[in-house]
Amino acid sequence: MHGPGYSKILLGDDVVDQWEDHLDLMADSIYKNSGRGCINCSGVWASRHTEEIAEALAERVGRYEVKDPTDPEAGLAAFYRAWPS
């Protein structure tokens, strides 16, 4: 999941120690709209706790089930291209 834009989440020294309070926001910013919006988060920058943040985000976002792209419950984007014969 990676948005086409350049949006980042920056956790500076003033909030980085409370990163867990922002975990839902970070995951939603990456995942909503299947991560394809130009304002979707494509990176999380932090001054410390980087490994813990990465692991927590991987666990949170990794819960989403990959489904058939035609399934109305599918949350992850899939690209389909019909190639000419």
C-alpha cells in the first residue's frame, strides 16, 4: 500500500513519545481509499521509537485481507488491465 502522493506523517520530539495515541490515524492515513489517494500517507517519520512504530503499523495494516478486486468488501486496491489481443 503506497499512496501516489508525497504526504508524510512527522512525529517530532513533542509527540513522538505518545506515538501509540496516533496509531489509528497513521494506519488510516496509509490504508484509507486503498492507499491510492494523492493525500494518502507514503511515509512516517519519527525522531525515535521508529522500530516500534514500524512493527505496530505492519501489524495493524497487515490485518487487512486481500480479496478479489471485484469483491465489494475488498479494501486493498488492485489494478486490472485488459491487454489487447
